[in-house]
Amino acid sequence: MRQRARKFVGMIVTVLFMIVYALVAMAIGGNYAVGNGIFVELAYYITAGLLWLPVVMVLILWMAKPDPSP
């Protein structure tokens, strides 16, 4: 797959992943973190705020691979 196509596919996958991740994180946070004290909420928000990064970094690294030389 050429880099241009990888970037397009990666962009679509990233947007869809972020939408699903935000909804799941919001549901989990609303059920388990909210109302259990400021430290539980803070720990959850920090963890949920950083947990998506490895997935998106793998996608970005995949999108940035150079095209194979002919």
C-alpha cells in the first residue's frame, strides 16, 4: 500500500477509534469514577487521557512508513 493510501486509511481508523474510545471512556468514568472522590476521578482522568496514545502512535508510525522502492 502506498503512503498516500495508508494515510487516508489511518486517518479514518484514527477518527473512528477516537470516537469509540471517547464514548467508552465516558461511560466507564461515569459509572465508576464520578462520585468516588477527587483522587479516584483524577487518577481515572489521567489514565484515560493517556491510554489512547499508544494505539494512535502505532497508527501514525504505520502511516509514516516510506513507500517501497520499485
